Amino acid sequence: MLLKEGSKGEDVKNLQEKLGLKADGAFGPNTTDAVKSFQTKNGLTPDGVVGPMTWERIMGKNLVVDTPQVAPQVGGLKLDKLKGHIPDSVIAQIPEVAAKFKIDTALKLAHFLAQCGHESGGFKVVNENLNYSADGLKKIFPKYFPGNLAESYARNPEKIAAKVYGGRMGNGDETTKEGWKFRGRGFIQLTGKHNYTEFGKAINEDVTANPDVVATKYPLLSAAWFFHKNCLHRCVDASDACVTSVTKCVNGGTIGLPDRLKHFKEYLNLLK
């Protein structure tokens, strides 16, 4: 199930009837606006696209459509406690994301948000910065830039990504520029054609056709998919050792560990 602007048919008519719109079966701007309003009031990602979860909520019972908005919850957790600590736009996405990828306890959510927050500079950065100097390339990617090779790539993010990510993670070789096309995006920097393909399958959308949606539309959802697939099983307790283990899974090392620990404890205290 995926309905969006331009869709037509009986499903659109049923959707419009539930939203109190003229049921003409054509998904236009008015329907998009109504869907966004519904999603906002029901703690869903307000993108105007009707996927399986939005469809089930709209077509189900006991929905919040015209009643005053209440604080979204995840497994009984009142997410309004996070206000002022995490952007409201991120908080609004948590219920759908948490339900889909089982990040649904105070412990799991605190681990997840601490990693997302650090990796994205406070939920602000959704695109990988590859604007390296020659010295930076030699330091960070020494095996890819031996000798003076870095000089011809410096300050050229597209060339750098094509070189560093070419021929791995499902990408074609450097000449295909797929390393650039599938560079890191989202709050935990989804990287590589293979990951983009698998994430797309998980949400029933071909994100490889337009990879930028990972940054613009699915920064938290893509991070949750990666976290669920690779790191969620490590969220066993609230110890520093556990945060370190999760950090190694997300980061590949322990860069920024003090900041991740700080925010993990902050979010856990707010949520528990």
C-alpha cells in the first residue's frame, strides 16, 4: 500500500471518505494536505504519503483526527518529555519509526537517539561531508590515496566519494560514480547501494531511484532500519560498556563517546 499525489482509484476514494473529503478518487493537493494534517495529529511522519501504517491508522478505529492533539507515545512512554532536548520534527516521527523497527522501550530509544543525535550534530546534518583537503584525505583514507594522489581529489566531494566508496557496499567502480550517488545520508549516514536497496525494500519504496529522499524524507527512518538490523541487539543495559558497544557498531570506533554517553543518560532519565 502506497498512495501519494497523482494516485487514482478506489483506495483513494476510500481514503478521501475517511478524511471527510470529496471522494473523487484523485489524490491531489487537497488530499495531500489532509493526510499531512492527519499524520501530524496522530504522531506519524507528516509527509503526505499514505504507506501501510498511515493507511491502517486512517482506516481503523478510535483515531485522533479533529480532537486536540495529545502527546505521542511509544510503549507508554510520553515523548513530550523530550521536547526542548530533541527537535519537535524528530519527536513527531518517533512513534511510527519505533513501532516499525521495535525501538520501543526507554532503554532502546535512549540508545538509538543518543547515537542519532551525535552522528548528525544534534539532528541537523543529514548529508555526509566529503569536502576534504589533501592532508585530510591522507589522514582519514590513507589506503585510497597513496603518494600524491590526494592532491588531485582534494576539495572535490564527488570524486572523493566515487573513489572511496567505489567497488564496495554494492556500488559499481569509481567510474560509475555510484560511490557519490549512494554516499552517507540520514541521521546515521546510510551508505552504499546495498544498504539503500535493502532499506527501500523494508519500506516498500525504491529509494535507489532518488537517494536524496533518505536525507530529506527518511533521515530517522533510515537510521532506525540500520540500527535495528545491526545494533539493536547490543542494547542490553544502561552501562557505559553497553553504550560503548553500541557506539562501535554505529561508528566503527569510539569517536565522540563522551557525548554519546552524556546524551544516552539524558534521554534515558527523561523517558524512564
